Amino acid sequence: MTAATDIAGSVTSPLNRGRLRSSLAAGKPTVGTFVGAASAVAEVCAATGVDWVLLDLEHGAGGEEQVGPVVVATGAYGVPTVVRVESAERIRLGRVLDLGAAGVMLPRLDSAEEVAAALRHLRYPPEGDRGVATYNRACRFGLDPAALDRANTEVLAVVQIESARAVEQVEEIAALDGVDVLFVGPRDLTHDLGVPGDVQAPSYLEALDRVRGAARQFGKSCGLLVPNGAAAAEKRAQGWTFVGVGSDSTLLAAALTAELASAQTGAQS
């Protein structure tokens, strides 16, 4: 066995090689968190034992230059990085995958037709139109050209359901080959349903049921973002398997707020 072969199969590699996708396909529940800051924060999140981190390029503070460092930082702990891209442009998806992302979250796609077009960008020809090259992290800089043959079955595709129109087409979206996770964005969806931020509104709860039902019907995973661990436990018990617990900034803000309140209460006693 050569050193290169040994490294390719080692858990020390930052590349996930489809393990997250396989776990979700097998129905394993996972819990992760969103990261919008930097690789150091992502590494801290990975060190806690999350199943995945999601680097947010749509709303996060950084850009594409963060993908490589975050993949390496979290991969050192055996934790895969999924990247929420700014848009479903072919070049954007190809670049984050070449940098070693285990998968991509696709925002603001409202129809099965739009999702199908985006999915083509995640796959190499003839199934898709992803650009082919081996001198990148995904192919271990030319040392693992066979990664090209595996990629179409390893890349995780997370499709956000965050509009009323997407909910209306969720069964058609779930039926598409290549869709792995249906992910509800609570804020976007509640706003689009006309009940901003109200996660107890009947229309929103009905939408959640429909998304979960579509995922179950077509053998896909379903996920959503929740504010804390208690909410994550509740959703996991309901069958949600790709659950994001807050983000680096919201978790930090909540923790510091609680500690400040504790400090002030102690000083007054």
C-alpha cells in the first residue's frame, strides 16, 4: 500500500467522501450548526462533536475564500463541511465542490425545474455539466483521480424549501434524482407565507408536515434550522434528520447574554 493510497482512505483526510450523504440516506439523524464567520470558529464547532457544519456564503460574513480553510479545519475532526452558496450558478457550485465541500445547500429555488437545473451543476458529465479537473482538493491535487468516478454518488444536495411556491411543488422536488435533503428555512418560509417569524402559525406547521411527508414518500431526508438543543431534540423525535442548531453568531450571542445576566444578578446579590 502506497502512502498516497493510505492517505486517501484515512480518516485524517478533510474530504468526507460521501459519508454524510450515506448516513442520511440510511436514515441516520444528524445535528449540525451554521457557520458564518471563519475557519477558527468552524474548528471550534467541529471540536464539539457536531455531525456537520454548514458554511453560509448566502448570509455569512465571509466569501468563497473561506471554503478551503473551513473544509480542512473541520475535516481534521472528521466533520464534513456543507456550503450554502449564494446562488445556483454553475461556477459557484463547481468551485466549492472542488475545494472539498461534502455537499451544497441550494437556496431560493422555487420549482422542480429550477432544482433540476441546479442538480446538473453538481454532477460530472454525462449526468451533469460540472467542470472536470483533478488538480484540486476534491481529487487530492491529482493524487486521487478516481474521485471523479465517485463524485456523482458522494456529493450531498440539500435543497431549501423556503417559499410557498416551493412547498406547492415539494413532492415534485423530492422526486428528483439527486435531491438528498429537503431543508426548511423557517424565517424565509414564514415571511413568504405572510406570518413572519411565527413558527406556530397553522400555515407554517402545515407546510412542515407537507415537507416531511414528501421526504418520507420519496425516501429523502428532511431538515430545518432551530434555535437550540431542546428544539433539535423535538424535531429529531418527529423524524427530521438534518437539523441545524443555531449559528456561530446566534449561539455566541445567546451564551454571552446568559452569562452577562448571571454576572449582573450575582453582583446585585
